[in-house]
Amino acid sequence: MTATTSPRPLLIGLAGQPNVGKSTLFNLLTGLDQRLGNWPGKTVARREGHWEYQGDRVTLVDLPGTYSLTADSPEEKIARDFILHEQPDVVVMVADAAALERNLYLLAELLLLPVPVVLGLNRMDLARRQGLEIEPHVLAAALGLPVIPLVARQAQGVIVLMTAALDLARTPQNFRPARPRIAAPHRQVLTALRDQLAAKVPLPYPPHWAATKLLEGDREVIGLARGWLGAEGWPAVAALLSAHEDAVVDIATGRYAWIGRMIRAGVKRPRLGQVGLTDRLDRFALHPFWGPLILLAVFALVFALSFLIAAPLQDWLDTDLLRPLATWITASLSGAPPWLSGLLAEGVLGGAGILVTFLPLLTILLAALALLQDSGYLARAAYLMDRYLHPLGLHGKSFLPLCLGFGCNVPAILGARVIESPSARLLTILLAPLVPCSARLLMLSFLTPIFFGHWALAVAIAVVALNLVLLALLGILLNQTLFRQERDFFIMEMPLYQFPQPRGIGLALWRDLMAFLRKAGSLILLFAVCLWTLGHFPGPGLEDSYLARFGQLLAPLGDWLGLDWRLLLALLASFPAKENALATLSILYGSPEGAGLAATLATQVPPASALSFIVATLLFIPCMATVAVTRQETGHWGWTFLGSGLMLVMAWGMAGLVYQTCRLLGWGLS
Amino acid sequence: MNTPTTQSLDQLPSGSLAKVHALRGGSLASRLAALGLTPGTPLVVLRNNTHGPLLVMVRDTRLAMGRGEAAKILVERTGP
């Protein structure tokens, strides 16, 4: 009901380099009033929220963390496209006061774009502790724009910062910042370029910015300029550019010289080379011997925790919540047709049950990931593992997501978000399902003792090793083929260690879980209902259902694998959730006399077929939740199908190979 | 370009002090320059384990980089 003076709510972009506390500020301002989407055509998440202050409603967009604004990475292109095309009223740039020099590089780039900028100096407490004395008002006078000191974790300075942003948004004509100049050797050519472009560059591109980006060799702007200038104008510009290919380093040098002058004005330096907490911890964390040991211990702890806490919770949810609920539904629907109560109690609740029992494990693993990332340790793990992952086309950053896959593939794929390079992230997502998750490991530990006695453990380890070897081979293969041109550099900032922040982790966790429930949830529920229906119609028993007919239809496919239609169906049932494989076996092989599943399986399934079944289940198409989350994270069905297809081919190939070898050797056929 | 006093960054042992002399390699050079490794910038090699990535302190920032990337940075050694 409040009267608004402006025709649209103010739009503020939040910019900053990675690891500067930008998201902390965003979460602080918007709370749960935020929307997670994707940037058009990109797999990068777009976070948008609202902030209300004294009757003003402001739309905040959290731009991806970027070191600069070139077109080389999707994140940087997104940030600059947002500023150029969505034309925010003001950009709030968050900088880390403890690493101001490198942080101001982004400011130097922002100031070329047509938008007023307010600078927030975050982590002032940390900077002070390191002996840096920063005078924000002196810096503000030198830069010609508002500079506000912040401690975002303690919500200090946030209102001052946002008030300054609102003021500037209302009076953009007052914005007259100092701007960096290119280093002397290329000043003339920049002017020449700008003059040639001036009349041809359409809105919203500023000619000076376009000229600078051309000199920097920016591929997108070169393409655009070719169109603007046409066949008659472009050759002259192209000649200028090729004569000054070395300008890119000079431009950066000019910016850093400008930054140096600003810093000399506003910052009193401490002596260099003092050893802080981070360096002391890193002596161990990055040590060639101690580093990997510590890493191993950290992961052992995460897994121990998730199995100690999640497994009992999962059990409890299943036995004390879902089963009574199913009984209650059946009882209260006793008057209704049996198919309805069956559908609700077994189909819908069964599907929801899979989802709910997922949650404890997912919560713990995602929280552990967030904690490791927030504290700064994740970057160290990436550093240690980098050399081992290079042949696979992956970076050190892929290590943690892959490791999480042993618990559950879903957080593994969500965890791949920490990888900035899109090709390495995609590759990690495609490879993650080859890491056997806890559900598959559970099945492995149930089935191997039945068939292989003393050799059970050895067989289990061999099968897991097979998965990991295939992961490495597939990684090398994909890296040599599909991802060939997309090689990326490994340059990564090692953030300072810091105490993890519960509020931020909680919010991120809540958002991820909700996104999982919404997107993966709807798919799982739908599939569970379909599967139940196929398994119960036309009735009366499972043996006569469409599902069984379907299974018998597929039976010829099982010949090569040594699987009969029941084992094939169990394999297929592992698609909705890997846990289903065992459940299906117990339905299909359960005997009315109540002899245990293990005993029945031992008599009815030859060991060679069992081995083939185990290999196939471990390599089979990832579970539905994983597929759904792959679709969510890659933004494409194409990649999702490719990943699942590769798994299917490997499952079929390897299981067949195993069975046929057994047949040749005449082992375990009856 | 490779005068006796310059060498590539991956050759420096842990603890060395150096100054950036030049950057090689097109788009990598622009990335490194944007991160602050412009000619004349002082740096400290915090860790060089002979295998795996290097850890370098430059402009108050710790940067991890692969050996291949470090090999493209020519430096003048200025300290131990």
C-alpha cells in the first residue's frame, strides 16, 4: 500500500571477486526472500532477492564472483552483460580489505562501464589484525566514489553501505570517479581505436570500454566490432590490433599502477612477510607428507559422521514415520477401492519415502562440504589432489565432489558447483556416478558373502576398484575427445582460513535441500507412481503385471549378461533408487515359507550370474535422484542422457565380459 | 628474453623472493596479469614441492597454480 515514487523498484547489482564475503552480505540483506534461477542459457546460478528499507523495495542481484570482466569465463561475461543490458541503478562492489590491491582490479574494470559504483570494504577487522591501516574517507576522495568499511559477518556497516548505494542510485549525475589510464606505450593507439569506434558503437556499449576490450583481445567484443564497423571499417582496426597484441599486459599494468596510487593514498602498509595463522596452518595442510594424511583424516571423519548419524536417522524415518503413515492410510481408506489405497500407501508414499530417507545423508554431506569450503580447507584439498586429477582432465577442485559420491551421488553432483571452469564441472558431473554410493555399497556388502564366502571382501574391493578404474579411463577418454578444446588453466586463490559461519551455511543448506526436494522430488514421485501402477495392473499378482511382461520381453537382453528376467527387473528397479535393487530381489525371490532371502538367492542364482548382477548394478544408470540433479545442474537433457548412456554401455559391457569369462572358464554356472 | 638472471617461476625453490619479468602465452598472460602478476610485481614462492602445483604470494594473495602455468612466468630472483 505504500506509494512508490519510482516507476520500477531500484535494481542493485552485487559485484566482487570470489571469497570476499559477497554472499554473506547478500544473505544478510535478503534473508530467505531470494530466488535461485539460472542465467539465460547458462549453468551458472542467478541469485536474486529483495531488500526493504524505510519503504524502499530494492531488487538485489548477486553477480557471480569474478576477478575481472573479460569474456573468457561465463561468470565474467554474465557479470558484465548484466551491467550492460539490465542496466542496474547502481553496483555495490564488495572488496576484501585484507587483499585490497588485487580486489581493486575489478573496480578498475567496473569503472569503464556505464554504472555508478559504491565500494564496500569487507573484513575490516581482519585487515586491522594484519596491521593494515585503511582510511576509507581518504580512499573515497582519491577514487571519487563512496567507500564504506564493513564487517559483513557481524553485519557492521551494511546499512551505511546500502544507504550510500540508494543515494547514488537517486543522483547518478553526482558520480564522477577517477578512472585508470592505460600505460603510456599504448595510450595513442587506444585513442585512435576509440575515435574509429565512436560513431559506430551502438548503445549500450561505451566506445572507450569497447576500445579497451579490443586491445585486451576480448573475443566477444572483437566479434561485435566486426559487425559494427563492417567490411570497410574493420580491416584498419584489425591491423591496429595485431600491431599491438602486447597491449593486454600493459592495460593490466596501467590498472595496477592506478591501484597502487590509490592504495598509497588510503592505506598505511604494515611490514611485509609476517607469518599469520594461515601460513602456519598451511605448513602442515599443504606439506607433501602431512598434507595428504590430514586430508585422509578429514574425509574419514566426514564419512564416519554421516554413517553414524544419517543411517540411524534414515532407519527411524522409515520405521517410525513412513510405515505407520502407510498403515494409517491403508486403514483409513479401507472403504475405498484397493488400488487407491495401494497407490497412495505404496506408490506415492514409497516415492516420498525414498526422498525423505535421502535427506539425513544429504544434509550431513552438504553441511560438511559447506563447512570445508567456508573454512578455506577445501582449497587446500584441491591443491593437494590436483596433480593426480590432471590426466583425467580435471582439476584439484573436482576431488571433493567425487569423494562425496561414496556417500551419495546427489551431493557429489551438487558439490561440483565449487568448480568454476564449466568444462571441468561438467566432466566431474558426468564422472561422479561412477563412484559407488552408500546404497550400492550396501547391496555389495549384502550379496558378496552369499556367493563368495571367504572371498567376499576381495570380490567387493575388486568391484569397487573396477568402478574407479573405469572412472579414470572414462575421464581420460572424454578429456581426449569431447572436452579437448576446452582445457582450462589451474590458477586458484587460496583463501585465508576463517571460522565457518553457521548462518550462511544454514541458509545455503536450506536452499540446496529445497531445490533438491522441488526438482528431484517431483520426478521421483512421478516415477514411483508409474512403477507401482505397472507392477499392479492388470493384476492380480506381480507375475501377471505389465512390469513382469516387460521384464520377460527384456529377457533376451539378459542372456549375454547371464541374468534372468527377475535379476533384470531388479537391475531396472535400481533406477528409481539404488536401494530398490535389494527390495525387488526380496519380492521376486521371497519364498512363502519364509526362508531368508540370502538362502533363496544362494540356491536359485548361479554365482557367475550373481557376479554379473553385482557388476551391472554398480555401473548401471545412476539413480533417478542423481539423473534429476544432473539435469538440474547441467541444464541440459543432452548431457544427462550422455552420462546415463555411457553408464549403461559400461554396465552392459563389463557385466557381460565378467559373465562370458566365467562361462569360458566353466566357473560358477550352476 | 631469457637472460641469465631470469628464469621461469617453476624453477624457484620454496621461500624464494622474485620479481615478475615477463609473461608468456596469450590468454594465460591476460589472466595472470589480471590477477596481479604484472611485470615488476614482487612475489614470494611459499611452496614448490617439485611435483604438483605451486603456491605463490603476490599482492597480499596466495595463488595456487599448476606447474605448466608457472613455467610461463619469467621472473628475476631477488632473494634467497
